[in-house]
Amino acid sequence: MANELSELISNNRAWAAQHIAQDPEFFTRLSRQQSPEYLWIGCSDSRVPANDIVGLAPGELFVHRNVSNLVYHTDFNCMSVLQYAIEVLQVKHIIVTGHYGCGGVRAALQNREMGLIDNWLRDVRDIYERNRPRLELLEEEARIDRLCELNVVQQVANVCYTTIVQRAWHQGQKLSVHGCIYSINDGILRDLGVQVTGPEQLAPVYRIEE
Ligand code: CO
């Protein structure tokens, strides 16, 4: 029986050999430790490969991906990634990255049931409802793309509202939270300019002090 993963395994051997040819110590060094400066929170979409887009090598980007790059405080997975990245790895930047034409965002604007995923996408519907008057002025595709951007802005805020990020700030750790959007059409990543570097940028009700 032919191994159904033979192409992938063969790709992997070539990839590993290429790295060793360029830098014989590459994997030995990586196996000792990772010290990424960035945490990427992005969409699971196969067209948005985190490391490739920003040209970072293994060891340089800590990654969390889920459908539509959502940050829920009840998500044990996302919160654990955040805590580990900040407290143990001491990342300096968190980059929430959405992408235009996001299937999850598109699905949230439809009324057809898709199953469990509809519950996951609830926050996107909330964001839509809060911005409905302005979103309704746009044509369908532009409306989805604007909602993709607004979703990133909200998820940046959600990251900042966690006790994890706020504790880091209060302890004097230098940590910036950024929002970016990627275009599958042209491969370009754009900074949405919503960077947050401290609790003073948050509305008072969201500030949590020790
Ligand atoms: Co997506």
C-alpha cells in the first residue's frame, strides 16, 4: 500500500536538507530553545500561512489559529497560548491577523445553519449588529471585507482585555498588540493601525489593576 502521505514526507526531507545545507546547526540550535518575539493569532484558512507571509523562519513566530481569528476569554486553548507566549516566551508583539473574504465572516452573515461553527462565529454577528447602519451602506463583498477588518479590531481589544495582557503591562513588560489584515488576492499584509501598548489606551471599565 502506497503511503498516502509520501509526497509530504518527501517534501519534508527536501526541506530539512535545504535548511541543513544553508546552516548545518539550524535544527540543533532550534531544538535547544525557541525565543520568538511575535505571537500570531490568525485564521485557520489554508491560504493564510503565518510564517510564509511575514518571512519568518521556524523559531521566530508563535502561532495560534482558529476559524476567523477569534479571541474568546472562555477559550482555554487561546488563553493558554496567550499566557504561555507572554509569561514564558516573553513575546514582545501580538499580531491579530484577519483576511479579506474570510469564509467564517461570510458564513456569519448568512442565515443558513452550518452546525457547531455557528456558535463559534457568534461574536462576528455581534460585531455586525453593532456596526449595522454603516455596514448596510456597502455592497455585499465590501461589507464582508469591512466586517473582516472590524473583527480584527474587536479581537485586538479582546486580547487587551485579558488579565494576562494587563498583568504583563502592570509588571512593566513591554508588549504591543497589533491588528493586521491580509489580502488573499495580492498577498499583501496591511497594518490596521490599531496598536495598543498599555492599559491607558483602554476604556476605564476594561482596566484591571492588581
Ligand atoms: Co478566514
